[in-house]
Amino acid sequence: MFGNINFPFATPPEEGEVIEVAKGILWIRLPLPMALNHVNIYALDDGDGWLIVDTGYHSKRGVKLWETLLAGPLQGKPVKKVLMTHHHPDHIGNVGWFQKHHNVELISTRTAWLYSRMMTLDIQEEWPDELAAYYKSTGMDKTVYQERLNNKPFNYADIVHPMPLGFTRICQDDVLTIGDRTWTVHIGNGHAPAHATLWCNEEPLVLAGDQILPGISSNVGVYATEPDADPLSEWLESCTRLSTIASEDHLVFPGHKLPFTGLPARLNQLIENHHSCLDRLEEFLKVPQTAVDCFPMLFKRKIEGGNYGLAMVEAMAHLNHLLMAGKVTRTADHDGVWIWQSK
């Protein structure tokens, strides 16, 4: 049996303020311009300076907030190190700003750093043919498709500061000393490749990034860069592996939402929710469907706006997982749209 999921801190910190969630660990919340309107940042006391876990989007507002935090709640000690949990822009947008203006040491998995560095340099003025074809293959609504192609492509560098060369690599089972604590690195996958989580060896504390979130499931998506990928297998493997070291008293510091306890129950939920979804999807595909046709069954709500792209890549992840398991087939129609059907 699994215990309950509880939230020891019911109210997040106000903008520009912090909450101490454990001795020497400060919780910061930065705004995001999307439905998930915030990202959690953590500042760890590292003796003569701070180690910051993740940094938020890069924008004038984001930089101003960091300057406020540095002059206020973090006053007296410099930020000397930044650890990025994974390469998504809401987590690493200001990494390069910290490197350039505060001469910090960047700590990252190699894969996360390579993705970040590559994507900041990959500027697209027009939609790549491969991306347009991928959108079409999902059965994307024609109006949505045309609207996307009529607008300038989103570029990662729009919200991520240029990243200088140089970082310190972390790997599975590495041990980091931060202040008076040591933390073991455990790598997750599925939401992002080589996502770093840190597990304290002296106290039941976990810096989880987006690998373990309460209340919402991390987006697991298939993208045009690797259209035949099966990230859901990697996600399920990661959740299963991390559940073997999770305890009821672990206090988890996630990348979004509230810190929580009840980690075994939450990991079990994340695993079971996807298995249940896969079972429903296989049943639904007894009638041929496109990926977009699967939205109502998968998400049980209307999908629009910024959530459309996230839903699309997650639908593809579930379909690819069933395909790799030999449970469904896919066939391209005359327009290049994949039609999926259970065997």
C-alpha cells in the first residue's frame, strides 16, 4: 500500500521573495507566459555562495526578477554555481546570463548541455520541411496547420540566453557536495533526455525538476527531430527505477506546483496513469484514427491554444509506444497523414 500525498507548504513564495523549505534551501518561483504559469527555482547554501537549481525563461522581466532576488533574499553571497536539471527553456533560459554576468560554474548532464547549446544556435527563419510534414502526419487540424505555417517559427533562442562554452558534467550515481549535504545524482528520461534529479544522502530530500511533479503528469512527447522515438518506455522505466529508492518521508522539490511528500504513491500514480491510458487508447483504435483524433479520449477536455502542440506530441508518444509493442499498425494516407489502428 502507498501512503498519501501531502503538501507541507500550502502557499508558494511571492514574486521576488523566497521560502526556506529546508535548512539552507530556498524556494523561488518565477513566472511563465503560459497556462502553466510558473517554474520553481531552488537556491542551495553552498558555504561562500549559492548553487541555483534551474533559472526560468530569459526575458527582461526574468532578468529584473533575478536582479531583485540577488539584491534582496540572496544578498550577501554570490551565485557561484548553476545546476540545470534538463534542457527545457523554462528551466535553463537564464543559464547563459548567469555564466556571462556572474561567472558561474554550470553543472549539467552532457546530453542536456548539448541539446541546450545546439538549440540556441539553431535559428529558423522559415518552417523546415520536415517539421511541416511531421505536423501534417499527426492529422493536425488544417486551420491550425495553416496558421502555424503563416507565422514565424518559434526559436529556442527567443527565450534562452546564448550559452558560452564550458560546463561540468554530472552522471548517474555521481555525488555532489553542496554546503553540509551530499546529493546523489539519479538520471531520468522520457520528459527530457538525461534529466538530472538529486537525492540527499543525509536527509530525505529530492530535487526532482520535471521528472516527478505533483498533480500533473510531465509532458512525454515525440518530436520531428526523432519521429519514431518511444520516450514513454523511457519514462516508465525511469519512474519504476526511481520508485525503488523512494520513501514516504521524502520531501520532493518539483520544478512546478508545490513541494510534497508521499513520493512512492506519486510515482505509482504516474506509472499507472500511463498504463491505463495505453489500455484505453488500444481499445479506441479498434476504429482507425489520426493522432489528433485521439485528443478527446486521451485528455478528456478541449485542446486549444498553447496546449495543442503539447497534446499532439504526447498523443504521438502513446501511439509510438503501442506501435513498438506490436499492438497497433500505422499507414500513411495520400496526404501523408498517419492512420493508426489496433491489431
